[in-house]
Amino acid sequence: MANITLKQLRYFEALARHGHFGHAAEASAISQPALSVQIRELEAGLSVSLFERGPRSVRLTPFGSEFAIRAREILRKVDELDDLARLSQGGLSGRLRIGVIPTIAPYLVPAMIRSLTRNWPSLDIHIRETTTPKLIAELEEGHLDTAIVALPVSEPSLTEVALFTEAFVLVRHWDDGGRPMPDRESLREMRLLLLEEGHCFRDQALSFCDIAAGRAKYGLDASSLSTLVQMVGAGIGVTLLPEMAISAEARSAPVVIGRFEDPQPTRTVGMIWRKSTPLAQELAALAKGLAASLAPDSPVPTSNGA
């Protein structure tokens, strides 16, 4: 069998992840024909097909799926060797790939970057925004160094460190500002607007209202908190909002904010990373610094009905 190169493994992993030669080539910063040549050489050396080619996409063969698991593990270990070398040169520096979920990224990333560049000026920060399941997968595959998500994620291979806890508030149309705050039982009978499937904030809202997944009324889902607030402002229903998003979102629509009585619904925002990463000690120090600098400010005033 011909020798397998790291370059071939990286191109293979890109194609397996994107399922499209053009997209994989773009992500790998090479031409599509060059990527195709590398994949063909890899398959020739293995004497087996790794992909089923279709007119618009490719998919892994059964052998390709097994090969992908081992290839990703090899690439992750190689990246960890690079991390180890970076640490030997004097601490956390160079590229740091951070994932952030969409209900946190718009509100926390600017302050987070200011904090990181102030305390670790030699870092080259790369931000990736997507949902928690995708971030966990990319962490485990070595595509990210750390991620900021809602805890817990309860993955045995990952370390979790809490940064802060914040409350959820109720967003209602401006005309409802003088009405009493509904309790969670009343919320079950209201038109509760939610994020689409895949967002952990959706699951947290359903859990607080004690609504089974898939049984939320009306099925009006959105892809962002901003869209939810605009829908409330249009008189379509009500929604929940994390405290950090109030100043950015609640002023852009005719809505009022109400706080629930104790015990209020909350979420814990934290950092996660692979237990096996050589950066573990440095990421723990980074998390400690972020916890001190990113804690929410004092509560935003609520409506008269809160």
C-alpha cells in the first residue's frame, strides 16, 4: 500500500465534511482538480473507494465512514502536537479557534474579544458561530479549540467550566405592558414563539414552561432572537429572551420586558474543551479571566406589569 500523507488526510476530511468537491476545495484553499487528484491517489493507494460520487455531491462509502473516524483522530492528534509546540514557546499564543452558539455570539463576542486581546495580545482569534451539537462535534474532531455554550453539555470527553449565570425574561407586545406577568402555567396557553429545532435555547424555554418538545403551539419558529422579538413586536405572540440580549434586541421593536418571580428561569454560560488538549491549563486560565470580565451588568428595568 502506498504511504498516506497528512495532506491527503486533510483533503479527505474536508471532502467528507462538506460532501462536495467544490466546497471542500474552497475550504482547503486549493483548486478542485488538485483536490480530486489527491483523493484519487489516496483511494488508489488504499485500493478501495472512499466516496460514492453523485452529480451534485459525494457521500462516504461504508469503508469511507470507518476510515473517516480514524483519519479525524489522527488529524486531531497532529493538531495537538502543534498546540504542544506552541506552548513550549511561552504560553497561549497564535491561532485560537472559538465556537459560540447563536444566542450568545452577537451579544458576548465583542466584549470577549476585547478581554482576550487585552490579556493575551499574541492570540489570533477565530470565531465560529453555530449550534451546540455542531460545536461539540467540531471540538471532538479538532476543528475548534474551545466553545462557549449553555451548560451542561454532559459529554465525558469534554471539560466544562461555568462563566456566569443569567436570567430569562419575557418579551411581550407594548400594549401588554400594564398586565400582570403570566406564570409558567399561563405561558403554556399563550402563543410562545421559539427558535427552530437544534437551538438549546429552544429546549430551555420549553423546559421552563413544562412543554414537551414538539408540542409548542402554532409552530412559529425563528432562526434568531432578533426575529423572535420582531415577531412579538408585530403582535404575533410572546417569547423568552436571555438577559444579555435585552439591550440589543428589546429596543428595536414595540415590546416590553417582564421578569418572572423567583425561582426565575436561568441558564449557565460556560466554556468547554477537550480533556485531551495540551491547551487545557491555558484554557482554564482563559476561562477564569473571561468569567471575571463577562459577568452580566445590573438588571435592566422591566415593564410596569413585571
